[in-house]
Amino acid sequence: MAVSVRDTLERLGFAVGYDGKTGGVTVKGKNGKTVNIGSEGFTLGDDNRYYAGSTKDIYSLLSKNGLAAGEGWSAVRNTLSPTESVGYNSKTGQLAVNGKTYNVDDENLANIGGIIYGKSDYVDSLKKERYKNPYEDLERKVLKELMNNKYEGYDPEKDEDYQKAYADYVRNAKADMGSRGITSDSLISHYASEGAAKLMPEFRKADYEKYKDENEKLRTTLYAMKNLDENERNAFKTREESDYKAAELEAKRENNMLKEIADDVNMAVKRAKAFGTVNGRDAEILGVPPGTLTESAREKIESRAQELEKLKLQNEHDMQMALTKGEIDAAKSERSFEQDKEKIRLEAEAKKEIARLQNDLDISKAQATSYFKALYGK
């Protein structure tokens, strides 16, 4: 399914434009420079917008022009390492972070030039969760209250229970003394105060016990929250250890996979060197077309072409000498038909191989370096 070039590039954080002179697509990234990436492999739709066969075609042009991802995107491994365990499974096309796998979906993650890039906020969300005490704020509040809750002594004016008892004494004193015809407020107050004073030690003790109960409740609450915190911390630690083991297994699996790929590449290169060309299976491993010639094959063909050219010149010289000496018929009779046919066959084969060498892609050092960069992301 065709994908919009503009939509894809804008999703990658680029400002997209068009070069009317060359017909190429221009992009402006993080450094503010505008780069013309061309339009190779793009088709012009009915809406006068460029489309590509896949996002890989667009990413390929970015890589060729030394670009990757634009504003708001970052390289996953560079961003998360070394605090997080990061890997990539080239067989499944999945990113692994701390033992968990994520699809490289071209929305939040993209594989550009063999390196995985991601939206910066999405990449941050992949970071390992750090434990945070959910009761920390409440613990601080309770601890502060406990530290500030000091006993200031008993104050009967602030004791509601005492004030209520005193009011009862006043009321009873008025009733009692009123029945005896005594209405003096001072006498009534004195009588009520004496009665309430007898209860003062009891109220003072109750007040202090109340203070101790409040402190005990605060301590109990604080200890309970610390226990809850400890339980949460242990549960988190268990999950973290499980994630670590998963990440460790994923890292080992990735290392084994990379070793297998490296071994496959080395064997493919050896077979190519041995046979002179890259066969179909090895072409897939090396990322080149089948039949691509190796450097040694190039040298072998060029050497053989030179030998045939020398043979041709020698033959022409011999023929000329024969004509000069009047021995042309004898020279012809001495050469067998098979020799002439073999020379013609070898010469034709050499010309064919030389033309093929010129038209086919060969494994140059620059291409090999680019390939291994794409393979290992380094």
C-alpha cells in the first residue's frame, strides 16, 4: 500500500518542502538546514503529492542523505542506555527494553538505517519504573503533626468537659442556695468553684491521657504506613527482579542472534570469495543482488581478460609472421579447430563477464561498511 511521503516525513518531525527545479523533496530537521533528498522511488499521485511503496523507501532516502529522524525524535539506544537494557530483534522487527518487547510500528518507533528511533516522549515512557513511596506525603504530614504535638499543660478554660461540669455546679448551686433564700452571685460562684475544684485532678488527668492517646494514634498511623510502604517496596522489588531476568534473557537471546548473523555473514563472504559470485541465499544475507561479483572475482576476470588479450596479440603476431614468411597454410594446419573454438569461447566469456562486472553491484569496502552499520546499528 502506497504511503504519503509528506505525512511520513512530517510524522518524523521534519518540515517538508518541494524543489521546483529538481522535483525533489526537501526536508528541514533539528539543525535547521534544508536538504534535498530527491524523489527516487516516489510516484506522483492524482493529488500532486508524492507517494512511496513503503516507509522503508522513504527511510532509505533519508539515510542516503545522512539524515535520520527530525524534531521530537531520538535514537532509542542512545537515550536509554546504559540505565536501561535495550535490544532489537531483527527477525521479528521488535524493540526490547528491560525485557519487554515493542513493535516498531512507524508511529512511535521507526527503523532508519538500522537504528531504532522513537518519539522522545514515547521513549521516555519506556524507562524502567522507579519506586516511589505512595504514602510519603501522608507520612511527612503525620510525622510533622507528631513532632509538633507537645503537651502544654492543663488549661481548664479550654477544657470543654470541665466548663460543662462547672456550669452544672453553678446551676445546682443557684437552685440549692435559692431554695434557702440566698441569691448572692459571689457566694454561688464560690460554692460552684469549690465543687468543680474537687474534680480538677480528674479532668487534668483525663486531659493528659487524651494527649497521649492522640500521640499513640499518630504513631500507629505512621507505623502502619511504613509497613504498607515496605510491602509495596517488596512487591516492586519482586516485579523489578522479574523484569531484570526477562531483560537478561532477552539480552542473551539478542547476543546469540547477532552471533548467528555475524557467522552467517562471514560464511557468506567466504563462499562468495570461493566461488567468485554471491549465490541466492547469500545475497539475502549480505543484502546484495544474486550474482554480485566479489573483489577476487573481479581480479580473476580482469586477469583472464588480460591473458586472452595477450593471446590474441600473440596470435595476430604469429599470423603476420606466417604471412610474411609465406607459411600461412602451414600455420593454419598446425592449429586445431578445437583450439580456435576454445579461444573464441574464452574471449566471449571474458567479454560477457566484464560487461556483467560493469553493470552489477560489487561488494566494495564502502558498501560493506554501510551494510555492517545498518546491521549492527553502530
